[in-house]
Amino acid sequence: DSARNGFSFKGIKDYLECYRSGKLTPSQVAKNIIAMLEDCDKSTPPLRAIVQWDREQIMLMAEASTARYRNKCTLSYLDGIPVCLKEEFKVVPYHHRVGTVYLGTEPETEDATVAKKLREAGAIIIGVSNMHELGTGTTGCNPNRYHKIPRNPYKPNHFTGGSSSGSAAAVAAGLCPVAIGTDGGGSVRIPASFCGVVGLKGTFGRISGHGCLPLSYSTVSVGPICTSVADAAIVYSILAEPDPLYPYGLKQPKATLSDMCAPDLKGLKLGVDWTFFKACDAEVLSICEKAVEHLRSLGASVVEVSLPEMEEARVAHGICILSEMRDFLQPDFNKHFPEMNLETRATLALASQFTAPDYITANRQRTRSMGFLREIFSTVNCILTPAVPCTAPRIYESDLLTGRNDMSFTVRSMRFMQLGNFTGIPGLVVPIGYSTAGLPINFQVMAKWWDEAVLLRIGLKLEQFRSQTKKPSIYYDILA
């Protein structure tokens, strides 16, 4: 708990305090959310964070939770907590559109594993959130008729980042303190960073991806976007476990939060490859360097490391994710090409150019990169980087009509993200400050496979570095 002066986001703890004290019930909160969802669709420009929601569904879950609080038999820390899930997940009774206009023609009849677990924990699913079409970009720009472009709550004329764009916007705008996204090339961590909230990409396979469209089966991890590290830890502890329906995470060690609340960082070694670290905008670099010093002041030692073959790893990750998406989307590419956004068509056309030898070489590079990381993690606990090299880009009029295809931005925004997706290690991004233009800047910590606990421990300390939290210009206080 870090009580601060000025603005602070409402998190899980705030909701629980309202429910336990009787100040508010989950049903009253649900009515507030429904009013806000109606409002943010009518605002100019519309927020477009939640793209499908249902009043009756929200109230049903809220009333059940209200009864549990009344009878003192709540199910978990998430009981009565509003959450949303990226449209990439199957959530009953919504359409599983995955950011397109052609998928999910019928309402879903079966939940993805994470949706099921959230329901079992008593959470109130307020709807499904906007996303970059088929997860193919990092801006969140999706001009099609069902989605439109979600707005960054800090600066509505800037992008949210993608592809879990609506999830980050919903959390930053206060619509819900918890959202679930997927991350194949930074798709949880980039929007969390651009919207100034916390994003956790679990180890590959740690949280079940069953019921999520399997766009790229070797790079995508699932993770929460929250207003605080403590909330991310709560959601992680509820979602992280083997799922018999999801083979990739079956052999995982038990998820723990050991030492998360240790008073300092003594005994931890934090690795930095300064050449890699410094390839970012001056404003981002300046604040990220100070964050490293802050961690050092808490007793951690900062060790210089060398991340070898980063350029090869970057290209190989691109080949792997695009080849797997192109393979999975072959029928869509043939049948629904004219209904896709222009950017998606260009990306999938580019992906068609990779060959089988390219894909095999890329996977050999993965083995090499994982070997390098094994050695590095035998000497340090974590690797530190900025989250994204720049702040959220501006939205132009033409983006609203035809979308945006800026390959150089896509490549640049993924710079610090791809290592985690390519090798499967977990990563956490935490807001540490703002640019002079008032846009959020985040910091990233990565750890060895299955060691999310150390990320959360460092993340809690990183939160103390930020002297203030600025209030987003679009913010709904559901508990007011």
C-alpha cells in the first residue's frame, strides 16, 4: 500500500474496501460502469476501449457477487472486481471477432480458460476490449466498422499502443482495474506503457491461452494489465497454473509470490546491456537511467551484461511470429482478404515471402538466444531495459479512415519486447514518469523462465520511484 498525495488510480484494494465496509455493493458499481460505458461511447472522440458489452450480463455477475458479500462467502480477491478481456479471447455471449469484421459471426457459447477462471473467482466481466486487427500491429489503429480507433486516456489524439489496445485504455480510463491481454511481440507491454499502467507478460505457457485465437503458437503469452504491481500479482496468482487444455504450460513449476514484499532489493543482481538500453529517445533514456539508480539505492547491484546477437534475435522473432500467423490465417487470407484492414493485408503479404529455410534458421537462432540467456541468468536475477523507446504516437485524420502502416514504428516499438516473446521469458512494465508533453514512460524488467516473483518484487520498488501519478484526461471514477 502506497498512500500518495494527489491522484491515484482506483485498484482492487479500493473496490474491496468499499464492498467490505458496505459503502458500495458490486451491483451499485456495475450500474456506475454501465452509465460510464454509455457515456464513453457518446463522447467526442469516443474512447472505444470496450467494443462489446451487455447490461444484463454485467448485472447478473454483479448481483451474484453482492449476495456473496452479504452472506460473507466471497470467492477470491477478485470477487466483484470489474475486468475486461481482449477480443482475442472467447467470452460468452460475445462475438469472438479478434479485431476483424468477418470472424465471430455467432455469439460465443464457450469461455476461454482465463474467462472461466475469472468467473470462478467472482469477477464482473464488463465486456470485451478493442484490439489491433488480428494482433498484427503495435499502434492499436483499427479503422473498421466494429472497432474504430481506441484513444489514449492521457492524450486522446494519441494512440494507445497495441495489440491489446482497448485493455490498456480501459484500465487507464478507470473503467476497470484489471484487463487481460495477449503478448506475441509486446502486445500487453506496449499498450500498458503508452497508457501509463502496469503490464505483465507471463512466461510462455504460464497462463493458459486455451480459447484464445492461436495466431502464433510459439511467441504469445497471456498477462494482466492493471493499475498497480500488487494488482498484477493478485491476478497472476489466480490465473497462473497448468491447464489440461493448454499443453504448453503443463510442466510448469508452481507460481509463487516469494519475497515479493521484501523491504529492499539486497542480494539481487540486475543486468543492463547499456548499448542496447540506450537506443531510445532522450527523454525516455534520462528517466530510465534514474530508475536504474533508484533500484541500486535499494540495495540491488547493477551489473553490466552483454546481450549477444540481438539483431539476429529481432529478425528471427519477426520471421517466427509472422510465419505462424500467415500459416494459421491462410484460409482467411484467401477468403476474407478484401475485408481486412490495409495494414493487415500488407503484413500478411510480407509474411508470405518467408520460406521454410527462413523459419528453420529463425528457430535455430531461438535455441542460441535461449542458451545465451541461460548463461546471463546464471549471473544476474533480471535484465533491465526501457519499456518502449518512445512515447505514444499521434493519431492523424487519415489513420481514422484508412488505418496506418508504419513498419519502421512497428519495428522500433518492439525493440525491447521481442527478446521476451522469442525466448519465452517473463517481462513486467511499470510506469515511472511522463514526457514533457505529458505522455507516460514505462520501464521494463525481465527475468528467467517462471521467475515472475522477482519481477513483482522489483516492480513494487519501481512504483516508489514515480514522484506523482498524473490523472489521465479521460478518467472515470467508478467508486465516486
